[in-house]
Amino acid sequence: MSSRLSFQDLDETQGCQIPPAQKMARALQELVTRLARQAARAHVLSSLSSNALQNATASERKV
């Protein structure tokens, strides 16, 4: 059985005391990962909208 346990699960169910600095490091790592994903999505959306605008402008010039 391979269930994933979070740091909080270990702390509460197993009685393991995880040092606060380690908890903070993990929380920061998760935050940075989420922010990086959001930044990547924003970059893709920005590129798509920029390309769409360029295509629309090019189409108008042809008319």
C-alpha cells in the first residue's frame, strides 16, 4: 500500500515531530512551485494573445 502522506499527516498520525524549519522549507517549496506554474501559464497566455493580435493586425492590413 503506497499512500502519500504529507508532513502534517506524519506529524499528526505518526507522532513524528517535524522541525518547524523543515515545515517552512516545504511550504515555501510548494509555494514557489505553484508560482512557477502560474507564471508559465501567464507567459503562454500572453504569447497566445500577442500572436492573435499580430495575426488580426496582419489580416486588417491585407484588406
